[in-house]
Amino acid sequence: MKKYLLFYCIIYVLILSSCGDGKPPPNIISAPVQVRAADLSMLPEIEASNVAYKNSGTPQDPILTLKNAGCNYVRLRLWHTPAGGHCGLTEVKNMANRIRQQGLRVWLTVHFSDTWADPGQQTKPAAWQSLSFNNLKSTVASYVTTVMTEIQPDLIQIGNETNNGFLWPDGKLTTNETQAIQLMQAAISSVRASSSSTKILFHYGGLDGAEWFFDKVKNLDYDYIGLSYYPVYHGTSLSNLSNKMLALNTTFNKKVLLAETAYPFTLDWNDFTNNIVGLANQLVGGYDATLSGQKAFLVDLKKLILQNGGIGFAYWGGEWIAFRGPQATNGSSWENQALWDFTNNAVPAIAAFSGN
């Protein structure tokens, strides 16, 4: 018996020594079974207004608050040349470093635009507007290489809510499918050449039509299917969400990430900016707009995801409190869906980030 024990000890030591440089930095959480993420893209802009996030009444770094709750990824959006600089490369790189210092992983959403990219708009960066298609393709590849070098994301999205492709009109799927696929492939190739560990996500905004999109990209080398699910936009039936996730997982043999979701803890408001969600008929049955209702929704949603071919979720807009004050008409349309309440205290729903 001692002879066999010695043999296995030697093998174990050899395996450890062969891993060598492949080990993550000591302050980084090991690769998770689930992705439990929060999008905190607006945090630098909000903190610049001298707003303090709190936990149980005590000011606390919101990244630390979420980490302690069990969050293991922070999602950040990247714009090419944004007006005002927020969500540009410098700010995002600084945020990525801050996130890693807290021991969390970075999920990067590359919009390939100077502003919001979504199902209704996929506008090329101004600096790329006059490029020929071949030059656009090489510029995309070079840009992604730079992004990978500077930020080194653990998970990267090729575009944001690319229901009809990206970088319109060149990369619009319904009119330039071949070019759209080539642009996506150029981005993927740069990611793979830069990192053997970074996971790649394609992101569809909503449920209807998702099969069509993922059929278009089925021959590309990516890792995860991403979906947005907001009851106000995509329906209040969790059964529809379950069925869609399971169908996508089965058809395309990919794990599904709920790349964006959110839910209100109240139908009230904390500034004079119109909120996206404010009516009872925008809620999912059984989950009222209360602190306990928001928590129950997110806890149950996490279970649903893992039971239907999913690997995790990202909560969107959790940091978007009414940071410009109660009189602001250009403040937050999301403060009633944030993860901090109207006194800037963390809400009970953060318990859903637990690994349990």
C-alpha cells in the first residue's frame, strides 16, 4: 500500500509542477462552475459625482460588496471613442485592474461603436466610417488584439446584442451576411491568437429570433450563447425563457449565459428621470416590486438558468442609482432596479450572487 501511495504522490507533484505558469494570479478566484456577474460599466461616472455606495449603512466599495455576496465576474462595456471618455479604453482598463485587485474576473463587452450598440443600432466608430471592407476587417482584427493586450478579459463579447450583426452596414446579417461572418471571424481570430483561456460569447438581445441568429454563427469558434432577458421587453413568462434556453443549448450544444437581466424592488422613483419599469403589468407573476420580490426573482432565475442549459447571469444596471440628485431629469431611468436602494444601501437581492 505504501508503494502505491508513494507512486500517486509522485504523479501529483509532477502534475502540479507541469501546471507552472498556467496558474491564475493568487488573488483571482479560480474558474467558476457558474458565472455570477454584475455589469458595473457606469461606476466611474457615478463615483465622480461623489456618491457613496453603502452596505448596512457603512460606505463600502460596491465591487467589494458584490464580491462578499458571491459575485465572481464584473461585466464592462467598451466603446471605441466615446464622447466624454466614459467607457473608453483607458477607463475600462483602469476598471479591469480594480476588479482584479478585488479578486474578480473581467467580462468585457466590446460594442464596436462609439456609443450604445443594440438591436436597433450598430453604428461603426467614426474613425472607421470611410474604411473599405478589407481595411475594416483588418482594423477590427488589430483593435481586438489591442483590447486583448490592454485589458486581458476572462470573457469577451463580440459585439453587444448583435441580433442583426454589427458594424452596419458592412456587417449587417440580413443584407451582408458573408461580410458579417468575416468580421466576426476576424475578431475571434484575434482573441484566440491573444489568449488560450479567454472565453468568447455571442449576445442576442431577447428571445424571439434567437435560433435564427445562432444558426448564422454556428460554424464560428465561440464558447457561450448570450441572451438578454428583461420582462418589460421580452415578456413576463419564465416558462418561455426556460424553453428558449433549453432549445438553444440542445440545438447548438453551447452553454447559455443570461448576459443581461434586472428586476425592480419598487415602482417608485428617486429622481425626475422617467423609469423604464413603473407599472404592475410589467412584472412577472408571483414577484412583486419589493425588496423581497426582487430577491426572490433573481434567486429563482438563477435556479432556472442552471436547470436549462445555462451557466450563469449578469445583472445589468445594478450600479445605476439616482446619482444626480432627486431633481435630475437626466439621471437614472433604472434606480428602482438597482442593487442599491434609495438610501444607497445594498439590497437583499445581492444574496442571489451566492454560489449556493
